[in-house]
Amino acid sequence: MAFLPKALLLLLLAVVCIQLSGVQAEIRVRCWCPETKKYVRKETIEEFSVFNKTSQCNNVEIILTLKPVNNSNEVIQRCLNPNSAQGKNLQTCWKRNTNNTATFKISNCQLPQNA
């Protein structure tokens, strides 16, 4: 019987320590786009994805997959600033994506000529 109060006290102490350590812990941000571009030529974009803010990343992220260059198999991706004019246009197009796919072909977007 003497074991039970000690076990409960130890459990309570562990819970308090966990709560206190959580107060001082920094939230580590895990975003895919450490840096972004304001503009990427539309002709070079094959498809794109838009990722909304999450608990791991406080930013909206737009990841562009570029068309292969010189028959290369290398996949080149760029991050686009979601607050740029082109980023806002792609987000508008993304919202019209009724297929609910992970990526959206740029050719399916009706974007302004300068987007």
C-alpha cells in the first residue's frame, strides 16, 4: 500500500515537469521553403502545389515543379512567394482545383498573361 502514494506522487511530478518544459520550449518551424522567389517564368512551370499553414509551418507554401530542360530526368522545384502577384494568382487557380490532387498542371490554369 505504501507503494501507491509514492507512485502517484512520482507520476504527478513527471506531469508537472512535462508541463513546465513545454512552456519554455520553442516551436520548431518545419517548412519546405526556406526561401522563395517572387516570380518564375510561366513557360518554365509544369505543375505546382499549394500547402496551407500547418502546425509545423506558419507559412503558405507554393512549390513549383519546372519543366525538364534538355531532355533531363532531373526534377527541379522552386518555391514561390505566396504574397507575390504570381503567388496570389496560383492560389486562386488552386482553389478551383476540383480534382483534389496533390499537384495541379499549370496548363489547367487560366492566368493573366503577366502571371
